[in-house]
Amino acid sequence: MAHLVMLTDANTNQEILFNLDTVVSIENAVGQTVITTRWGRQQVQESLDYIMSRSKDDDKKVAAGEI
């Protein structure tokens, strides 16, 4: 089951549906949060605390066929 969360891209201000299962690390940066995944880096506006709290929400887990 994927752990999905809606985040906001720090550069474009567009909402993105992010799969937390691909995360290697998440770090605070000045005015943004940097998420490193298996394939690269993404800068988002949401705080590390926000991402942590959303990652624990059971209702955000979906099976692949439900997307």
C-alpha cells in the first residue's frame, strides 16, 4: 500500500501527490523542506513536522488499484 500525501512544490507552488514510500531522507532547509528520494530531490513548502503528522494518517494509505 502506498503512503500518499499532498505537498506543495517550493519552486512552482503547484500541489503534488507524493509517495512517501520512495523517501530516503527528509531535511529542514531555510523556508522549505528537502525530500531526497531514490531518484532525486524535491523541495516542498510543508514543514518536516507536517509531513511526519500526515505520514501517520491511516486514511492516506491506498492500494495500487484504488488510485
